[in-house]
Amino acid sequence: MRLYGISNCDTVKRARAWLVQQVVPHAFHDFKKLGVPGPNLDAWIAALGWQALLNRQGTTWRKLDPATQQSVIDAAGARTLMLAQPSVIKRPVVEWPDGAVSVGFDAPRWAALLEHQ
């Protein structure tokens, strides 16, 4: 199991603490320190859709100039922005052992997913 996000993100902190509490082994990839792996991003977009990954509610999105925001109209535009500004990716992104991908933290949903791994 690999968890992707930003270490100072509150949701990522909650998710990581929950995994530790549940004694679930996992690796953590920090977007700020290690960047966004392009092939993984492509797989996430294919699995979830770019709209599910793009956080239009966050501070990073709101600070973007309107022209940049308006340029994100498809997967290619979203991918370019996510690689350049990893903070616009909803967090955490999880690659589950069975190959599934999810975004966001929901403890009951994660518990159910772990039962099926």
C-alpha cells in the first residue's frame, strides 16, 4: 500500500495516523519532497478521472490566476497543472495492494477496502 500526499496536510495526517492505529503497513510519498510521479498520475487519471483528483476547493486552486484555472478543461490540462502544482491534487491518493486507487480519506470506506485486500 502506498499513500501519496503532502506531509503537513491535515487529511493526510489523519489518514496516516489511522493506518498506524490499524497496524497497516504502508509507504508514504510526499509530493512536496519527491514530486508527482508522472506514470502514477496517468494511472490515477485513468482510474478515477481528472475531475476526482483536482481539488478546486483548496487554497492552491484559489490562488491560481483565472487564465490558469480556465485552461484546465480536460485531462491533459489537469495533468500539466497537477505536475506543476502538486498541492492541487486531492489528498491522499492511495494505491491499494490489489491495484485499486482511491482519493480522500474515509475511515469506514478504508476499513472495507482493507477487508478485501
